Amino acid sequence: MKFGVLRKNFKISKNMNGFLEAAKEILKMKKQPLHYTEITRFAIEEGLLSTKGLTPEASMNALIATDIKKKGIASDFAKVGKGVYSINENKIDANFF
């Protein structure tokens, strides 16, 4: 499977959801956009994320990008540059629609 390409039946496991929760917490703590490698490093350093995977940075990037693609403006995240994410200040509740 190529990096960034997900299967149609892709589902977020508890560990993958942990990546998103950790990313959200780090972005709130740092109060600025961060590159996915920084988000991952800070999450591991703060003890918010533990993984046995060899490429946690790639997982973080893919999960945040997928969350944005699937949820759009209802995502907790906004892409502000290549591999750089922030908290979505314009988030709209998915139930709004």
C-alpha cells in the first residue's frame, strides 16, 4: 500500500483514535500550527502517545489528513501548509447539517 492511500474499508482503531486525540491536545497546548513530525514528537514526549510502529510520524500525517478529508469543516484539524496542521477554529458540528 502506498503512503497516504487507504483502503475503502479502513476503520480507525482505538490506537489510531489515540493519535488524533494526542494531536488535538498537542495543538491546543502549543497554540500554534505544527508540522506532523513535531506533533508526533511532542505527543510521545508528553506521554500522550505510545506506539510500537516504525513510522508514527507517517501514521499521524495520514490520520489527520484523512480526518480532514472525511469530515471537512467538521474536523478538529485544519491544514495550513504542507504537512502543517492547526486546530480548526471554524469547526462546525457535524450534526448541524
